[in-house]
Amino acid sequence: TDLGRKPKPQYNDEGKRQRVSEEGRPSQSKRREIP
């Protein structure tokens, strides 16, 4: 994963990222809503 790009707190959200895949949307879109 691109740990160098985004802060670690967002990586705690692995579960959210997986849910995004189920929705068929890019994970980056959801990642912005997390913070």
C-alpha cells in the first residue's frame, strides 16, 4: 500500500477500504471522508 502517501490513521481503516470495493467505488474517495 502507499503508506508514504497518506498518514497511518487512514490505514487503520482497512475494513472501510474493503467495503468500498464492494460498492464498486474507488477507495480514495472514501479515504478522504475518513478524516
